[in-house]
Amino acid sequence: MRVTEGGGMVGFSGSVPGAARLHLVERVFAAMLTGFANQQLARNLARTTAEGRENTL
């Protein structure tokens, strides 16, 4: 790890610590939204209803 000019920490490879964890959280959240939309469509709800509910989240 090294400190940048702005005082932030950066890994030796240029990555920001915790970036992998954030990426994992983003992927899990995207998968949850996909599953949520699929569940609503399986209940024969209109696609616009599923999209509106997804946009609310």
C-alpha cells in the first residue's frame, strides 16, 4: 500500500482497498434485482409494473 498525494490509500497494483468487496456487493444487488423482476414477471405482472418497482428500489 502507498499513500497518494491526496492522502488516500492505494494498493501496489493501483487498486483501491475494498474495491473488490464493493464490486461483489454491486453484483449481488444486481442479481437480486434480476431475481425480483423475474419473480414479478412469473406472476404475470406487466413488464411496466416490474420496471416501476425496480426503479423504486
